[in-house]
Amino acid sequence: MNLENVPEEESLDPADWQLMRGLGHRMIDDIMTYLETVRTRPVWQPIPEKIKAYFKQPLPVEPQGTEQAYQDFLDYVLPHPMGNIHPRFWGWVIGTGTPLGMLAEMLAAGMNPNVGGADHVANYVEAQVLDWCKEMLGYPAESSGLLVSGGSMANLVGLTVARNSKAEFDLRTHGVHAAPRKMTLYGSQETHSSVQKAIELLGLGSNAFRQIPVNSDFKIDISGLETAILEDRQEGYQPICIIGNAGTVNTGAIDDLDRLADICQREGLWFHVDGAFGALAVLSSELRPLLVGMERADSLAFDLHKWMYMPYEVGCALVRQEEDHRRTFSLTPDYLTHSDRGLAGGSIWFSDYGVQLSRGFRALKVWMSMKEHGAQKYGRLIQQNVDQARYLASQVDDMSELQLLAPVPLNIVCFRFVADNLDDESLNDLNKELLIDLHESGVAAPSYTVIDGKYALRVAITNHRSKREDFEVLVREVIRLGRKLLHSG
């Protein structure tokens, strides 16, 4: 073979490893300073149009180099974050991240394994993390589990196993259209939208999800649930699953999980618990009694990037019966045949338990963070956030210009600015504008919801950097902005 005209072979490794090493050290120093000084910056600020325009540039065809790539990150990306690493970010339910978690992500990317299967150490790390999750949540050691992108995917995994396990036929072969009876599932009106999405993706249709009214504490109405199941059976439907909420996204309400488990046992239904953030309240001895019955779930979904403060993204799905879990997802063609020896050996193949064959090393940041802090400290931080929510609620109650709109069982506080001369519609408009002004001021970033027709400022505290003084700042600023809006008409 004539090699004279063969082009020189290339790689994406640096031509000068020392220069790359130096850049890496600068990156770590810069981002550590960025984290250390987070309180000195606004929580959020609008992105200037010139910055947005920068991201309309065409595809880079020729190299721009590592220095230019990093400088563009410093100039155009880093100054305009979502803000969730800031102590006064309380929007939606979004965690904060930690310095070691960030470094663990770098290490995981450096190893760059595919954690779908085969005999390599990343699988064993994930298996241990799953065992720790079971232990934390009081779940059986022999149960199955999978780390996923977040609560939405965890709900999809759990409900897929529920559908397939409760189907009266071979659903994987024949599909949902072959069902002899229409399957129905039940949860409260406060159930997260990811559950409805999952039901739709499973081919059952949103009409299959019976959204049961809630009581004054925003918990599922047990009597209404039992009536709905009975009526569906009488009309020829096949009830298959009840979804219990361990911390609803609007108010943090926790359904009576023990009673729901009793109903599922009596009616032969699958019991799925969406514990996206609230499930981890079991780490606090004071909060643990609120979640009695969760450990009886057939499947359980929760996030580690919310109330365990891990960097995005990592959630978890646990399934009580390993066989049900594996039978739902396992598909092993010739090119994925498991071996007794060699790289294709090993007993851990996570591709048999979920949708993904290509899976990142999510477990490393969890594994290292758990070793860094220990479960008890996470429990203390979760309790600290709940105590902060109670403190904020007391501050709201003490202010005549503020109104609490829902109970505060966990870490979510819903309130609004009020004025005697305004009706609810006008107050809704005022509080919507107030929230935008609050965001644009950079002082704090709660989110919003609607409670009984009233627009609420919603503070969801899954932030290990927040202090009581931050909530005092929030209350003062809400009152200041509310008064300003009133005076401006």
C-alpha cells in the first residue's frame, strides 16, 4: 500500500497538553470564584439583545481555538444564567448544585463511560447509589431501580411498568389497541403534568387519567377516589393504578399515602408515588411521619437534583418487583448479548430497565456527594428549608399587605400582595407585574401559580445557600414593589 499521499491522521486531543492543563486550571479557578461570590450578583437579569444576536452566528467551519471558545463562554454565557445557584432563587422546584458535584461531573465526563451495561466500574457505582436510595427511602433491598434524567422520566418508567404489569394481555407484542378494556389511572388534580404526559405517551390518552378533586389541604379526596374507581368498574373500565403525591408542585401537599396503599391492595391496583422532591423529606426525622405509606409503593419517582442539591440532571425510579421492571423494558438483540466473561460480562445491564441504551455517568456526582456530606446532613438541610418556609409564612402572616394562600406542609409558600380597594382580578394583574419586577430587579426569583383563582407568588425552597435574612429581603421587596405599583396606578 502506497502511504506517500495519505493525509496525516488527526485527533481531537490537544497539540500541547500543558496549555490545555493550564486552561483547565483557569477554568476551575474562575468557576470556583463564580460560586464563591454568587451573593454579589443579581439572581437573574434580562439577556441583552446583542447577546441573543451573538447566538445567531453561523456554523464555525474553521477552528477558533480553545482560548477563544473559553473567552466566548466568559463573555456571553456565564453572565446570564438561570440563577438557581443563587441563595434567593426559589422558582419552580430547582436545586442549587454544589462545588464537589460540579467537579464530579468533570471527572465523569473525563472517564466518559456508557452506563448502559457491560462489566465496568461505572455500573457498580450506580448500583451502589441505587442501594443507598432504597435504604434512605425505606424501600426493599431486593427491589429494582434506575437513575434517569429527572422526575418526568422516573414517572414514565414507573407508569410504564404499571401499565404492562396490570394489562390483561401481552401488551408488548400486541400494543394498547388490543386491550380488552380501557385502562384507567387515578391521581389528584394537583398531580404534576409529567404524569399526564406519561399516560399520553403510553398510548392510554389523557382521558384515561381521572383527576380527583382535593380537600382544603390540597390532598386527594379519598371518598371521591373510591367513588371514581367503583363507577369505572361498573362502566366496564379496567382501573390499573393510583398515583400518590409526596409533595405536590403547587403547595407541597402530601396525599394520605398509607390509605392510598390500602386502597391499591384492596382493589388490586398498582401504587405509584410521585415524590419528585418531597420523597426525600424522609431524611428528616421530624418530617418522616408525613410520608408513612410511601415505602409500600410499587414504584417510586424522585429527583436528586432537587432536594439533594445535586447538579442537573439526575432523578431516580425505584420499582418494587425487579422482574416486573425488567420484563417491561428488556430487549437483547445479538449485538447486546450478555456474556459470562470479558467486557460484555457482568450482571448489571441498566439498558434492561429503561428506554436508554446510551446512558451517562450520572451516578458519580451522587456517589461522591453522599460520601462528602452523609445522609444525616442532607436531612438537616431539608429540615432547614422547611423551617425557612415556616419562617417566611410567619413573616407573611405578620404583614397586613401580604396574604398566605395555602397551607405550608413542606417547603413551598404561596402568597400575594393585597390592597383593600382591589378585587381579585386586579390583584392578579398587580401580582403578575410585581413578580416580573421582582425578577428584573435581580433581588429574588420565586415563581408563580394560581390558588383558587388567585395569582400567587410561589416560593419553593430547595436551596442549601438560602438564609433567613434572604426571606426577610424578599418580604421587604415584595411590599416595596407592591406599593410602587399601587402608586403608579
